Amino acid sequence: MKTENLETVAKKLVAPGKGILAADESTGTIEKRLKSINVPSTEENRRMYREILFTTKGAGEFISGVIQTIRQKTRDGRSFVEVLEQQGIVPGIKVDKGAKAMANFAGEKITEGLDGLRERLAEYRQLGARFAKWRAVITIGDGIPTRACIDSNAEALARYAALCQEGDLVPIIEPEVLMDGTHTIERYSEVTEQTLRSVFDSLAEHRVVLEGMLLKPNMVLSGKECPQQASVQEVAEATVRCLKRVVPAAVPGIVFLSGGQTDQQATEHLNAMNRMGDLPWQLSFSYGRALQAPVLKAWKGDTANVSAAQTAFHHRAWCNSKARFGKYTEEMETAKAA
Ligand code: 13P
């Protein structure tokens, strides 16, 4: 297998000062997001919303790639793939079929979508995708996660990644340990480490080329309902410590999910990690909610607000771009993107 192309695309996705926008919400999830601003989730509203994001002028300066729904078009009939490419943004696609209840394991999930994946990947590659994403979900709770859940998800991620590389798509490997729950940062760290260890074992078993992939993990935080919340610096240190233990230096980049953090928290955490320096990989972002929250708030489904929504997106992407260099400051929240 020739991996040069994979390595080039992987590096481009984590180019300095840039990160990924995750805009690949399933119909159910986007419905929830639109509902939060009282916009009905019609096909046209979903299309319009994504058009706002993808046509934001200057977004290509801070955004390297977009995970999207590959077949949609702008109002004037241009494909989203084309619009993104014009901005120098690499188009990507979510290829899993969702996390489903795992039989015999109450409260745990297994991600589906391997059957027929080789053929689907070929089609997405043809449509212009250059990278793909598969999300596994691990839940922390009483007696969970189980080893069976962690290992089954790791195996599926590795099989997906191998198929992607065979089909000339860079796999983004997303084992998300959820932040929902009362768990402490120590417990979150332990489960994240265990999960990533299993993922990298499976990737090695399946001969996945580490230089041609990206990892999309959760940060190591205090559980959302944990009474004792760790500080920004504690989160940064715990996350980097955990990743250094298990992520080989051959992996070009780590692109975090935001997972329910506020937009500002997600930026602050990334910034604090990049300030630490001495990291073997690029530390970047692949945020969904943390990039989109301000856009939804500004847009509210009204055409009159499109320009304000695009300014909000450009601003948030700029803040995260600064965080890639450890140069973000709180004053930037109210400053104009420069
Ligand atoms: P969040 O940043 O909202 O967690 O979304 C990232 C993502 O792509 C989840 O699969």
C-alpha cells in the first residue's frame, strides 16, 4: 500500500494554526441543535445552516478540514465539496452507522457500520472525501465500561481504519469516553488510558499505518456532574500525561472532540495543552458543538442574521487557531478576529 498520500493529507489536516470543523451530525442530533434555537429541522433548514458554515469567508485560514454530509449542495447548486475545496479545506465524511446498544451489556454501546464499508468508502472517495470519521462511545458508570465493550469498539475502529487506508482515505479514529457522569478526573483518566491502549493494540494488530491516521479523543476532565471540577491547568496536564503514555509519536496529530464543554472551555483547554510544549504530535481540534454553539446562537434561523452567524464562526475558529499555538487569551473573546 502506498501511504504517501495518506501522510500528506493527515499532515494537512493538522497544519499549524488550523483544525477541523465537525458538521456531520446525524438527522436526530442536528434536530436537537436546531430545536435549541426554535428552528424546525427541515431538510432546507439543515442545508441552509451548513451552507452558512461552509461559505464563511476566510474560514480556510483556520479550518483545515470539515466532516460533513457529502451530498448536499448550496442554494445556487454548487456541491459542498467544491465550496470547501475552493477555500483550501479538505472534505471528510462520517462513515459509521451510529453507536447502538450492545447486546448483553446494559448501558454500553457498540458502533455499527462495517458491513459494506469498503464499497461505501470507494463511493465517498469518488465524491471528493479525503478523510473519514468513525466514533465509538464508551460510558463511565457503575461497573462500566467493561473490557468487552472497550475491546469490541477498538476492534471495530481498527477494521474501519484499515479499510479507509486501503481506500486512500485518512481515518480519524474517535474513541469517545463520555464526560457525562459524576466521575472524577482520575477515573476519567484511567478509563481513557485503558481505552486508548486497547485502540492502539488493535490498530497494530490490523496493520494500520500510524503516520496516515489521526486520533480524535476526549480530553481528560472531571465528569460533568462531578462536584469537584478540575482547573484548566489540571485538565491540560492530565490529558497530556494520559496521551503521552499511550499515543505513539508516529501519529501526526491528535484532534480533540469538544464533547459537551462550552466553546470557551474547549479553547482554553487546547490552549493550555499547547502552552506546555514538548509534544510529539500536533495537538488540534475537531470540534462540533464548541465551534457551532455561537453560530447557532447568532443565526436563530433568520436570514437577516447570516452575516452575524458567519462572523461568530470565523471568530470562534480564530480563537481556536490561536489556541493551537498556545497564544489564546480571554481578551480575544470580545476582540475582532485578526
Ligand atoms: P463535539 O465536538 O460536539 O463533541 O463533536 C465532535 C464530533 O465529531 C463527535 O463525533
